[in-house]
Amino acid sequence: MSDTFVVRTATRDDEKDILKLCELLAEENAVFPMSEAKVRQKLNQAFDKQLAMCGVIGPRGSLRGSIFLEVGTLWYTDTFGLHELWNFVHPDHRHSNYAHMLIDFAKECSTKLKLPLHIGVFSNKRTNAKVRLYKRRLGKPAGAFFLYNGQTGTT
């Protein structure tokens, strides 16, 4: 069933559904409380095609997953890259190929823009499985995340 959908570029009509996904994502993985205003600000950046893009899977009103990519620089360089802010599949659809599709969408964007893709896993739920997925889809990791004096997610 998951292969009947494609990753499509999100539009303003998807905003409400993306926010619902982001709330679930924050419950699972966020270190700090989610600011809906900040998420909306990022989404507007993508909707206005201001160095950002948001891909979604599923019909309006029932999104299965979302990925957000932003063109920017790291703190030490003027060289641009493509940075993933989130990649999330709704818990009801985790036994699909949606995560693969979202990663492939990011890779396609990276190739088209001719920018290196910076994508990672920041989670305390099924972290090893997520890392294995990313290794299969992207190759050798270039680092790791660590969190001291805090935890991810509230669930």
C-alpha cells in the first residue's frame, strides 16, 4: 500500500497536517517543548520557496510522513549545504517504505541542488534501527549525536 503514494512538495493546504506530525515528532524526539510559531515560520519558508522545502507523503487530511530540508551554512563556513530538520513517519505507518521514500527525496534534492546533504538521527526510541536504516540509504555515518543532562521526547 505504501508504494501507491509518492513524496510531493507540501503546500499551505498541508500546514495543519504537518503540524500534527510535528507534534507527534516532538513527543517522541524533542529535547525542548515544540513552538508551533517556530514550526509555522519554517513551513512558511518552504511554502514561499525561501531556501527550504518540505516533502510529504499521503493525501491532505491524512499525511503519512514529512521531511523538512533547509539550505544553509554551518557555523564555521560560507559553503552551503542541505540540512534536514526533520524526517518523520506517522507511527501508524512505520511498517511501510515511507522512511526510505523521504530519505530518497532528500537525496534527490541534494543531487538536483548539487549540495551535500546533512541528515541524522536524534532520538531515544528505536535509535539503532533508525541508524541502520540511514546507513543502508545513505552510507557511512559522518559522526554521532550525544545528549548530556537531558532526554528526548516525553513518551
